[in-house]
Amino acid sequence: MPTFDAAAVDCRVSVFREGLLTSFGHDVTLKVTNLSLEVGDDDGIVADFDPNSLRVATDVSASERKDIEKNAGKVLEPDKYPKIQFRSASVVREEDRARIEGDLTLHGVTNPITVEARDDGARWNATIVLDQRKFGIKPFSAMLGGLKIKPEVEVEISIPHIPDANDSAHHSSAEGG
């Protein structure tokens, strides 16, 4: 059962501004720097993400970086909710695509999500749009609400391609059809 950490898995969360004062803020991308992702023999996935490990990946000043990371902590409350977890319920592969359904637990709330991933030959890549409000998270706002973060965030995840015994016949019929 292959297990990957943040050195192998690239996971980024992009947040976008809205409101009257958007010129004062930044659209920001945060990188998850502490995670564990296991892929089972049945393609099942269990991934744990440390919400305390979000680091700014956008080019901003040191003081802005510190403020953004502090605000991410206020929003995610990692002392109260120390782990974000995804557990797949089904994975259906068809050629270079996979449809992954499972449960995401974020901020103490579990919701079902569906992820469409694509294999580029070296890595599986997926982009997921999550509405923070569905997980009981109040999106960050400042300046009396004049500057806000949109409720939807974009999560991009990329994991190494996993060759296994079943992959030796790449063109075999899709399992689980």
C-alpha cells in the first residue's frame, strides 16, 4: 500500500477575494506542507491533511504572509479541528481518468464529495471546488465586510502515478465498470 507525504503530493488551496475593497487584498494560494495519503490495493484512498501546515505559496511580503497564515488558522481552527480527512468510498478508473467518491471531513463536518482525476502519465491531477459554508466555516472577512474571501475555494491535488501489477495491461477492461 503506497503512502505519500507532502514531498510527493502537491496539494494547494486557492482562495479568491470579493467585496468592495478587493484591491486591498490578494487572491492567495496556500500549500499543504504536512499530509499523508495512502492508496490501497483496491485503489481506495485515505488522506489526512494538517490544517496547521498551510503555507502561503503566493508571492507576497513577509508581513502579508504572516497575516494570511494567521487568518487561515482563525478560519480553520486547527486547535479544535486538528485534521482534515478524505476517505474514498469508490474509485472507478477508465483509461486516463478516475472518478473518486468519498467523504471529506473538514472543520468537524463530514460531507460527500466527488473528485474527477486525470492521469497525465506521471501524476494523477484533480481540482475540487469546495464551499466553506457546507463545512461550517465562515469565510474570512475584514474591513467591515468590504474585503471578503469567496465561500468557494479551489483545491488542486497532484499525486505520483502508481504503477502496480494491475497496470501491466493498461488497456484491460475498466474494473468496477
